[in-house]
Amino acid sequence: MLTINLALLLAVIVFLRLRRRTEARSRRDEQLSVVIAITLGLLLASTDLGQGILDVLSQLAEGVSRAGQ
């Protein structure tokens, strides 16, 4: 039986949608892209990969805020 990882499928969809030219997009098309990207983010946030990315980004933000002081 073939299983499909939903996060991977949404990542491919986001990648393909972002490659298109932006001038030809309607407002509804842009809204759909945002919904898909948010859904992908929520799916990744609950995984170990998502938690690792969150840790790296928080460390990076912490380092930048320390450098600005």
C-alpha cells in the first residue's frame, strides 16, 4: 500500500504555486496559496523537524537581538 505524507505533498504544491508568475494571480488564487502555506506550517510544527526548525530560528533571533544591544 502506498502512503503519502501530507506535509510533503503540500510542500510540493507550495513550491509549484510559488514558481508561477505573480502578475497573473487573482485575489482568490493568492488566498488559496496562503491557506496552503499555513496548513503546511501547522503540519510541520507538530513534527520533530518543525520543532528543530523552531529551535534554530529562535536561536538565530536571540543572537540577532543580542548583537543589536
